[in-house]
Amino acid sequence: MVFTSPKTGLPASDGPLTDILRGLRLEGVDYGRCELSEPWAVLFPAQKAARFHFIGRRQCWLLSPSGEWIELTPGDALLLPRGAEHVVASAPGIPAVPIESYTVEPLQDNVFSVSNGGHGPKTLLFCGSMHFNLDGSHPLLGMMPDMMRARELMAGEPGIPHLLEAMAGEVTMNRAGSGGMLARLADVLAASIIRSWVENSGGDTRGWIAAIKDRDIGRVLAAIHLQPDRNWTVEALAREMGASRSAFAERFTAIVGETPARYVARIRMHQARQWLIDDRMRVSVVAARLGYDSEASFSRAFKRIIGTAPSQLRAVDGISENR
């Protein structure tokens, strides 16, 4: 029996990459079942959340973040992991209208019906915003391309065609509960797209992709990502790999491209940023949770790595430190 993650649908134990993807957590913010009559063009503005598109019926076109028009056909699925601005249209050159200008009606939970009220041939899409529990500068998200297409990754991920087939059935039949089923399938498909991209990425023998593919270093990276609030000393990390302190530090630095201490510090501060912005934690609580002796020492470390003081992040987010 294979147990799966409730967030990603990935096997419960399938190596470092699966562990990190499980820790990544894909949380559907909202999904839209879009039935649009030609001619139409939707502008999707830049946002922090990832964008996801699945083409259910009739071909359409996408103006990519790089400015290139790409033809999409039924069964195509796209993930824009950092939510870059783009346009999806029935044909190139049609003036785009922001998605907020269309008619939006709730279907169930976080699933909505989107339409434009026209009478031309209708294109059927399933579009979503997916919130990652990491920001775009995280090593995993920061290295991804602006857009990832499922069809281009099928050879490296045999489960993708089955997911696309299941989504095609749900999006076209519009049965009761299909919105929720599509949201669930989209979560699993997004995780599969990311996993296939990581496993099949080329490049040199250094850096994050090479590190996660390395059996020993990959296990260490997974441990760091799954427990960023743990006091990860070099000795503790070396034990995870089953090597001496010096041998581990030398190999880690050679493959990852930075020292273990610096990598751990970056991941901890990215976690701190999430707690401050998404979970609304006070700076003092975050500092204590990460084991800092004082709020001041945590703030200095945070500013050195993130580039801004943690109190400023909360001020920008409209949160008072007295709360």
C-alpha cells in the first residue's frame, strides 16, 4: 500500500525531492471554471501566488511572460510558479481585459464559475491561483522558469498523462462536485510538474538541482527544509549524512555552492518571512521559535539575508507589533 500526502498526493516516502515537495505545500487559493465566448482575452496580472491553467475545450493562445504567443490545445496544462503577468486569449492581438472584469459566480468552497456572456464559440478553461508556503526567492522556486508546460515534461513523469486525462473528463462534464475534484487534481499535477522539472533539469554538477539529486546531500537538504526551525549545527547535518564534520562540509560546499551554515541561515530566514507575513507572527515570537537569544540578534540576521528589517515587513503588511 502506498500512502500519499494530503497536500501533494505524492508517495509518503520517495526520497529527498518528494520530502521537499511535501514540505512545499500547494494550497489552492481559488480556482475558476472559465467558459468564454469568442472573441476574448484575459489579462492575468502579476501576483505572489502561482498561476495554473488547464485547457478543456477548443484551442487558445497564451502571451507568455517573455512576450511570445504560444498556441495551447485541449489537454494542455501550464504552471507559472511565481505568478508572472501573462495573457490567455482566443487569438493573438485581442485587447485583454483583467480577469476581475469578467462575471464570477461561486460554485463551491474556493471554486468559481467565470464567463463573459458572449455568443461565439466557447472555450473551456480551468484556471487557478496556488499559494506556495515559500516566497519566489526560495532556492526551489527561484530557479524555476517563469512558465512550465506539462506536455513538455510527460516523458519524465509517467503519471502526468493520466492526471491530464482525468482533468479533461472533470472539466468537460461539469458534474456535481467536479470543481472540487479539479482543484485536487490540479494540486497533484502541479507537484508532478515541479518534480519532473527538477528530476530532468540539465546543468552543471553544482547548485541546488545537483544537490537534491545527490543521494547523501539531498537527504540533508530535505531535513533542513522539513525542519527549518531546528538548531542545525554542522555536526548535526553531518550526522544526517553519516559523515565526518569536515568531509560533510567540504562535499556540501562543493555541490551546493555555499557553506552549510549559510544555506541553513537562508532557509531559516525564508521560513521566518513566511511566519511574519502569512502567519502574522510577532517578531519576538519568530525570534524565540528560531532559538535566538534576543529579538535584536534575530532582526540583524534577518536584515542581512532578506534585505529588510522584520518589523518593516509587518509594517508594510499593515500589522502593528503591539498585536
